[in-house]
Amino acid sequence: MTRFLFEYEVPATGKKATFSWIGKNEEEARAAVHAKVADFEFMELSDIVIGAMIEAKETTGNQYYECEGCSA
């Protein structure tokens, strides 16, 4: 599995940020990031633009992954 880091933008507010996701390939991760960012930003999918993939890192070894509800 690979962790993909993407740029994203919310055109309505001008906000630009990054978000990462672990997936089998870039397309799978891009689709998941689009849905998660829309959820976190309280926007519709059509209101979020997922931009360039900035970085891809292989996930190896014992790594700690925090679920989205654990950090709240």
C-alpha cells in the first residue's frame, strides 16, 4: 500500500491545503481523498477540487494510523 499526498482547493472560499490517503494506486486514493475532504469541509464533491499528487510513500513496518474519530 502507498500513502498519497494531494493538494486540494475549495474555490468558494479560496482555501488551499493538502490531504493524504493510503490506497493501492493513485486513482483509488484520489477518489477517497475527494470524498473525505468534502466531508471534512462540509461541502459537496462538486465544491472540492483535488489537484496534483505531491508525494507517494510506501507504507512499511509497524506504523501508527489514527482513525478520523480518534483525533477529535
